[in-house]
Amino acid sequence: MNGKKLLGRIIYVVGGVLPHGSYQQFPLSQAVRRLSAKLLFDKCGEGINLGRKCRLSNHISIGDRSGIGDGGYVSGTLVIGNNVMIAPQCVFLGLNHAFDELTLEHLGAVSKPIIISDNVWIGYGAKILAGVTIGEYAIVGAGAVVTKDVEPYSVVGGVPARLIKNRGSR
């Protein structure tokens, strides 16, 4: 971890416990968390929202006006587009065990990036697994476990996540 990311992580530890709310309600809290994101993330857009008490990897890119809700968890690489709303307690597991070996002593790790396209809404407590791409304007329902790519304009939910309906293209 380089010095800039380390400083970002230290600032987030402080900002991660400050009150949560809109920028108008708690401007200092939001400003501290945004500063930490600009230092910690590989790419950080304008007007982002970073919730409290998140556990974040060192490989996150986030677009303009996007946010990660309180208590989010990110392992591995996560790329978030513009105008993405991620509810609290969502999990992004970009790292996994390599399960080709039968014995536990030889298990390695596999990393596959998770891509969240523009204008996506991810509901409370959803879990997105390694290598998944969520298409633009898609909605992931609360509590869903997404194991496969989600097509643009789709609404998915359940365990594992399945297509509920198509929102139609614009």
C-alpha cells in the first residue's frame, strides 16, 4: 500500500465513525469521507458518497455521483460507474478460493473484477460475486446473491439472483 492510500485509510477510520446523513446535515462528515476516498481509491469521481464503517479493498474506482452505503464490504477489484446507488451492508467479493485442487493445503486465490455500470441501483444486503458485470440501468433487489452477469435494464433478485423483469431500454 502506497503512502497516499495509507493516508486515505487513516482518514477514513476517523471519517467512518462520524455521523451519517446528507451533505447539508453533516458537511464535515461527508467531506472527510470524500477526502479519504480520493486518496484511497484508484479513481474517485465528483460528488461521491462513502458510508460509515465500510471495509474496503485497495482496488476501487468510483464514478461521479455514486455511493457505497454504510457497512459495505469490498474484496478484490471493484469498478463503479456514474450515478450508482449502493445500499447499506452490500458485499462485493472479487476474491475467491481456487477450488480446482481437492486438498485445502493447495488452495490458491482467484481475483476477478466486479464491474457496476452507470445508473445501477443495488438493494440492501445484496452480494455480488467475483467476475460479475451489472449492466446499465439494472436493479439488484435487496438480499440478492448475484453469481452471473446482469443484463442492462434488468431487475434481478433472489438467491441466486434471477431475472424478475426487464425495465425496457430508453
